[in-house]
Amino acid sequence: MALMLNKYYKDAHDAAPVTALTVPLKSVNPLLIGGFCILLAGIVIFIDFVFTKKSLASVVAIVFGTIVGLILALLAGQIVRIAPVPPEWMEPLQIIIIVIFCYLGISIVLQTREDFRFVIPYVQFRREPRGRRPLILDTSVIIDGRVADIMDTGLVDNALVVPESVLQELQTIADSSDRLKRARGRRGLDMLQKLQSNPRVEVRLHKPAPTEGTQQYDSVDAELIGVAKDIDGRIVTNDFNLVKLAILQGVEAINLNEVANALRPVVLPGEKIQVHLV
């Protein structure tokens, strides 16, 4: 391809008169253009072969890093032309510069893709939740039902995320032969239906992506923590042990019982209160 471009360039250069439009073409190396074409074709094939099952964020980061590397390679190539380099070394050196800068560009962007969001505000390399951070509900807090009452007040406008394993666990409890467990499971399903019917509440069912099929969780709690890391959410639960486990793994968790204790009315000494016995 490089030889064909070189021949085409020489023929076109001999045939065309030297004008203001053709003079700048002398500074363009045809072998460099051929190297660009080969490199871009190889990158496309490499991305299609290696990153077929990877996330879109990685692919976008690689493409962006390649573009940055090519731009820097062009600038470095102009500097090399000024340097006292033997002519027979010039073209191989330019190809080496292209490969090195593309590699560095891809590596740097992949490692710092989250920081680039602040440099380029309209380019996001990872999926960002719109609005506030989503709240991930576990089985205990859904059965509890108080989260539905809290959402009715409009105090919280975060999106609610229910992992598929939590829904399956609720269905298993609702089909239990034990009468009490069956009632708890059905209550949990009713609470989910109530949340979905609320127009002010966004409820999303989180299903594992096809690329995540190889990742298996040994428990529902492990999947809750994994989902929280994936979507940058917070877990809402009544399970004290789950809160501790999530904190140990760097995931923020909210204990609904602690929230209820914080919302208790404050009574000062000497005030009268009314207690209704049910």
C-alpha cells in the first residue's frame, strides 16, 4: 500500500503544476500516509478481535487514545525532520514514533479515563447515573415497606435499583410452604408494585449484562455489592452485617433502621406527649 501511494504521489506531483495548493503536499511523506492506513486498519481489527466482549467505555477510550497518539506523532515527526538524522532512517523512525505515541496514548487514556471527564465535559468514558446516585434495595428493606412510605413523601428523588437476584429471592419466599414466610414474600412483591406505580419514583430492575455472564456471585449480598460498584450506587438495607460487609469493600450502605432513629421527634424535658396504644 505504501509503494502504491508513493507511485501515485510521484505521478500526481509530476503532472500537476506547482501552485500554492500543491506546495504544502511536499511536506507530506507518502510512506507516512501508508503507515497511517496500515496502523488504523490494524487497530480496527485488533479492537474487533480483542474487545468484542469488552465494555463500550474501553473501546471509546482506545479510539480516543489512538487519535491523541496520532496527533502527537505528527507533531513529533515534524521535529524529527529538523533533526540531523540520516535520510534512510527517517521513514522507519517516523513509523516507530507513530507506534510508540499510539501505545502511550491508549495506555494513558485507559488508566485515566475517569479523570478525562473533567477535561472534556461532553465525552464520558464510563456510564454515569443521571441525577443523584441510585439506591440499591435488598430483600429485607423491600419487605419492611417503609422505603415506599419515604418515597411517597418526595423527600428522596434517587432512582431505586432492584437486582434480579433480589426479585428471585422475593418470589422464592412468596412461594414458601411456611405461612409467615409466604406472607412476607407477598408483602415484598406488593411493596415493589406500589413503588412502580408511584409516578414520582423511578424503579429499575438490574439484570446482568451479557458480557458479565461469566461473573457468578455466591450470594445475594455479594451481588448487591457488585451492582453497587458497577453503577456507583448505595445499598439500602436493614441487615447490619450487610452494612459492615459493604463498608469493608468500599461500598456505601444505608441502614434504614438508623434513618428511622434519626427521624424520631425530639422531646424536651417538661413537654407533654400523647401515646396511642393500638
